[in-house]
Amino acid sequence: MGKAKGKQKKKNEAKTVNVKSEVKTACDILRRDDGTSSANDYMEQLSWLLFLKMFEGIEKQQEEIALLMGEKYDPVIEPKFHWSNWTTKDWIGKPRESLKEFVDEGEDVDNILKVLGKQDNALIYFIDNILFPYLRGLRGSVEKERIAQLFAEIPGNKVRSPYNLMDVIDRITKIDPENYEDTHILSQFYEELLLNMGNEAGWTGEFYTPRPVVRFIVRAVDPDIDDKILDPFLGSGGFLIESYKHILEKLGGAPTKKQSEKLQNSTFFGIEKKPLPYLMGTMNLILHGLSRPNTIRTNTLEEDVHNVPEESKYSVILTNPPFGGEENKSVQNNFPYPIQATEALALQYIMRKLADDGKVGMVLPEGQILFGGGKFMEIRKELLEKFNVTAIVSLPQGVFTSMGAGVKTCLLFFQKDGSKTKEIWFYELGGKFTKKKTIKDKHFEDALKKIKDREISDNSWVVPVEEIIENNYDLTPKNPNKKEEFQFIDPRELLNEIEVIDYEIGKLIKSIKEVL
């Protein structure tokens, strides 16, 4: 028995290494190509290639289910454009025969190849002039239009060498989308790639929230299958992925067919402004089992939220909105309190998109949005009067450092249950975190235990709303139990704090100018 388990373990480890090795090699090939030398470029190319490979597996699964039900399956992507068809053509040795299947009747393939000059580029011609236009033109169903939108946002193939492209395709082809082990390993490794790529590109903090933070928020809010869940600032899709896992766990890991259809079609919704995070976030959702994600690519803050109809609201909103940014006057006018700061606009958006009895868990910077005057204070006043703010969890400054963002943050939880805020439970998470020492799930165990019963301790306390109102609606977490102790500070930490203070001063000056 022991030997059998040992062999299986080695087999699983070998499988993990194989999948990771193939994808890592594909990344290395893309890195050395002249057209995809940057992290942004190679992750974009890897993502759309992986999407087409994995989507064919999804189509096969859907077709098998339809056959079992005695129904006919209408493929989303025409079979001749399936990964297993066009990637297996001999584009170098037989470019004419490979291309002929995909051109319209009457088109002169020989003339196309003559114009190309170098016939080695037949594969690149096919992708640029046939495959992408086909995918961008898909219509007739929600799934087709989602794919059309996804590929409309991708500039196209950037790989210049057809040999590099074929090598990458060969690596990806070895992954089996119908094999749970392969897809599970790939989903985990893709998350690693997102984090590593973001560090390499220097902008991960924009769209990748540390997963322990995401999981804590999800567990604290506790969404279920009857919820309509939105992340209006999708990023890499972490909040929707962890919500999906959380609900599956509550269902015992085995949802019924009806429950599965509900989870796939009408539970999860995401919006993302930027093309690259939108592509990677959608890809990440698919890899984690949400094969038909309701994601759209647009600027969330461009929606006018003065009068939001009930059918456009959500019962759960989980997100890490952009902060530190600014929006122009036309966008600001979509909100009751026009203001430049993106975090202030995002909070107003969430407040107005939340359905009755709905719940919110979100990340906010510990800056002007918590203590500032003017419109910042008006937003907080409305939040306390029209919603029930249940908890604010203060995070140490280094939590987002590994993601390239050193700003101190907190987690805000509130509900729309028909009551005003009476008191707020605060919690201060301890610890020091750096790029090397990152936050883990274990660091949230105490907070998760205490938040359920609003337990009071040395690191958690309750503040009545009257006290908050008297203090100009200041929501900054200030632990009354914390003893002021003199301690030596590492110069690097001090510099980091100075950067944060400088950032807040800059925002304060902009706000004052705006008022003036």
C-alpha cells in the first residue's frame, strides 16, 4: 500500500512538473521572440493561445453532455477553427494545402503565398487575416459575442517568428483540457505567472490582489448560490474565482446539474477597464472552472449611477477598486458627489449597485476616503446613514508590497439591510510583510474567527456611530488598546512610509485645488 501511494505521488509530481515545464518553456520561447520581448506581450499571447486550447476542451464537454441528453450541440467556434484542427496543419512544409481549407472559394491561395514572399509566414497570415477576423466577427449567441469582444481587444498575433509560434503551440498542445489534473495544475501555475509577470512588468498591484486577502473577504461575506455576485474591477478575477470555490465547498463539492448551470450562467459577473487584465482575468476564470464567465470590457466608472434600476443591481459585490487614480469631469458627473479620486467614485458606484439585503466586501486605501473632508466626508456620511457598515479591518502596510503597491489599506464591509450604521467593529491585523515575507491565510485566522461574533480584544474594538459622527465621520482605524512604544524602524520601512505620506499629501493638495 505504501509503495503504491509513493508511486502515485511521484506520478502526480511528474505531471505537475510536465504541465508547468511546458508552459514555462512556452513563456521562454515568447520572451526571446522579437515581437514579444516584454512581459505584457508574452502574457497576452500566451493567454489567447491558452484560451483557444482550453475552449476546445469546454466545447467537447458541452457536446458530450448534449449527446447524453439527446440534444444537438451547436458549437460556439466552427470546428475547422478549433485548436486541434488548425494547429496540426503543416504550415511550413505544405503552406498551400494548410491555407486552402480556410480561404473563401475562388480565392487564389498561390497569389496569397506569392504576396507573402516568404511562405514560412503562412501560419502568421492565417492568424492575422483569417482566424482573428473570424473570432472577432462571431455573432448569434451570448457565448459567441463574448469571444468576439475578447478577441476584439487583442491587437492580434505579435510573434514574428513562425518557428517560435509553432514551438509555443506544440508546448500548449501537450496540455489536456479534459484532464482535471492538467487543468488544475495549469490554473495554479497561471496564477503564479500573473503574479510573476506583474512583478516583472512593475504593475501587478493594479489588478492582482493577494489571494489570502481575497479569501478572507469572501469568507467574511459568505456568498451562496442564490447570490448575484459582481466584481466591477475584475483584474485577474480572484474575487469571482474564490467565491466560486467557496460556494462549491458549501455545496459539498458536488453541485447538481441545475446548480452548475446557475453557477456558470447567472451567478458571477465582472467588469474590467483595461484590455490585458480583461483577457487574463477571463482566461483565469475559465481555467478555474467558470467556462462561460459574464465578463465585459469597459470603464465601470463611465456608467451613470444616479438612477440604477433594480434588475441592474447585485446581492454581493466583492472588489479591490483602483485607487490613487483620477477621472475626468465627464466621468465624475456620473456620480452624486463628483470627485477626481477613483476610490471615491468606486465606493459610490458600489453603494448604488448594491441590491436590498446585499453585502459588500472591498479593499480601500487608508487615506482621504476614510478621513478627508468635503465630498469625501459627504460620501462617508451617506454610507453610514443609508447602509449598515459592519466592519473595517486594517491591514499592515506591507501587504501589497509584493504586488508593487506600498499604500496602507483596509477592508470595508457593509450591508444594505434597511438599517443605519449603529456601531462599527474594527480589527487591526498585526505583522510585517515584505516582498519576501508575504501575507498568508494563517494571518487571517484570528480575524475570521472574531469578525463573526464581533469579538472585542486587544486588536479589535467597537466604535459607536455617534462617536464617528462627532469626529467628522472619520473611519480611520485607531486601536484604543495599542500602547505607544518606542522602537527602532528599519530605514527601508521608514522610506516606504515617507513615500505613502508623500502620496497622501499629493492627493490632499489635488483635493484642495479641486474645492478651490
